Amino acid sequence: MNSEELKSLQAPLKEKYREQPQSAIITLKAQGKIGEGVSCKVETGKALVAAGLHPATGGTGLLACSGDLLLEALVACAGVTLNAVATSLGIEIKDAVVKAEGDIDFRGTLGVSKEALVGFKTIRLYFFLDTNATQEQLATLLKLTERYCVVYQTINRGTAIETSIQTIV
């Protein structure tokens, strides 16, 4: 897809969202079902993912770790966003690899230490590009990728989460 094709595809959506701001608010959903042992089967748009405990918390390593899934979502979103921004700006990317890594102190999630936070302490996101773009273009590409990546912005700014619990009959 080139810049004009992308703009042509998105133009009617942008116009609709300008004229009808409420139409731009879409609720994305995810659902999982508790599985055998300590696991949860999550329905994705394309497959069923079985998530379980990370080996550092007693898991076997045979099931997907939720922390890994979070990093994978970040990589997917950042990769798609980078590609869309590059396309929109007319920056040719011959090849690219996006990597994310994060540090977790598992003492927190296991309740070993109240001082150890539960969750990632730090996440690092890397882009390795095969491109002839200038340093100025790369800086713009990074800035706009950060600005428009949904998962990056959600993690970076911290989003309020509402929870509830109900019994089923």
C-alpha cells in the first residue's frame, strides 16, 4: 500500500469521525475462560490462546505468559503504527523488526515482598529498520509512532480500569 492508497482508505473514516465524534468511540472486547490447572483460554480474532503461569511463578512454560502477551500486543501495535506512519509520510522501509522487553520483579506478584511492585518495572521498545530515511525522518517516524500507537499510549499514560465481580447461576 502506498501513501495515496492509505489516505484514500482513511479519508472517509476521518471525515465521519469529524462530523460524528461519537461514531469514533468503539468498544473493543476480549474474553477468556478459566481452564485446567492455573490457565485461562483467551479468544482472539484468529485463534485461541491458552495463558498460564510464567515459569518464575511456578508455570511449566508451555502456556503463554500474560506479560509476554502484553509485550506482543505492544510490538504488534507499534509495528502496524510504524508501518502506517511510514506509508503516510512516504518513507520506504525495506525491512523492519520490532522488539519489546520488560523487567518484572516476581517477588511482587508472588506476595514475597510488599516493596516489590506487581507488574513491569520498565519496558523497552526497539525498532530496527532497513531504510534510507534521514535522521530527521526517523525522529519524526518515532515521534508519530509513539503518538498514535494505542497500546504504547495506554501503557505509557496509565489508563483507569474499572473492575467488577459477579456470580453466575
